[in-house]
Amino acid sequence: MSHPGGRGLAQPDPSPRGQCFANRILCNLAVMPGFVPSPETVRVNLHWSIHGRPQLNVLHGHFATVGPVNPASAQNIRNAIATALSPTSWLRNLSATTTFDQVGVVDLRNSSVPEVLSTGTPIPGIDTFNAMPDQVAFVVTLRTNMTGRSHRGRVYLLGMATDIMTTDGQVQPAVATDAVAFVNAVKAAMAGEGMPLAIRSPALPARPSKPGGTLDPKPFEITEVSLVEARDHFPDTNRRRTDRLRR
């Protein structure tokens, strides 16, 4: 819309820019990117709940096999995780209002394959103390044999009970040990299904660099994780909307 001379009633702007401004919703929809296939990549979703509210860990696996993903993979990974969640494992740090619900596997090589979900009774935490706020998490770092931010990842583990904290604002050392062991168990379960845990780095076009110049286009990469570690013992926050946290 335009205001000639800065005064009077707004008049329609006939230019493409003005029309796009006037119909901003339709214009935004018109330029939204569609699904972009990721070669040799699957997504593994860990479905959780806190107080009945759904939460989600999103992981990626390197799937180099030609052909469809085994439809039993989600169930097999779920069963392996359920076995790893023993009373002396990561489960002991989770509030009883936190549950591990199911595993979902999505083939990202094309858009026509829906998420395949496991079945089974949700597994609750065993700590009787209240859960921390939904956005509080303990972060486990994923490293590969390559350098750079695009070759690292994080897993934000949720639903911890309040009594795992020490007086100096850190989690107890055993909590960090349990967290790393849990993620390594997930990593092993994924590897057992032929989809090793990996970092997905989407392709990027040429783009401006700081303080100047242009960065070259970056190709798509899927890089397998070589190390799982806890860099420190401080809890972190997941800065997303808490109705559907994706960690």
C-alpha cells in the first residue's frame, strides 16, 4: 500500500511488490520450499511425553542400502531402547511423569513414505520428584570425524527430575554418564538396523559471508557420528515452543 506525499488515504500499489505486500499470506505460501529429498538418509524420532504433553527427539541415520527401509526397524529400535532403559540407567533420572512412548522412522529419500511407528506400552521414569520445566534439558554432543559446526550435533534429553541437581547448579556426574550411555544405546540400536546415527547437513547455495565476500555452495552431506560425549554437567534449555518440542 502507498501513501502519496505521506498524507491522505492509502491507495493500492499496483506494483508486484505492492501486490505481494497486500496478499502477504498467499505470497509467503507461494515461495515456501517443498520437500527436499535427502540422499541415503532416514529420520528416527524418539517420542516422549511430559505430563501427557508430546515431546520429540529428532535424529538422523545414514541409510546406504538400496531399496526400502525395513518396516520392522522402528519396532526393533524401540525394543532395544526399552531394554537399555533399565532401573539403573537413564530411566532413574526421569520423573515418573515423563514417559518414553515410541519410535518413528521416516525415509527422507523421497516424500511418499510416511512415518512408521513402533508399538508398546509407554515406559515411565522412576524418580518420584517432580519433573523440571519442559524446556530444560541435558545436552549430549554428537561428534564426527570431520570439523565444523555442520558436522556436529546435539541431543536434548528431557523430563529429568529436580533432585538430580547439585548445589552448584550442575547435574550429578552419574547423570551425565547415564545420558551418554543412553544415547550410545540408541546409536547402537540404529546401527543394528543399518542406519548408523549421523549428522544431516543440508545443501546450501552461495551466500554472503561475514564480514564480506561470498561463501561457495555447500553440497548435502550425511556424516556418521563417531563420538558421543557430555561436554559439561550444566543443564541447558531448548528454545522452542513447549507444546511440541523438537530436540
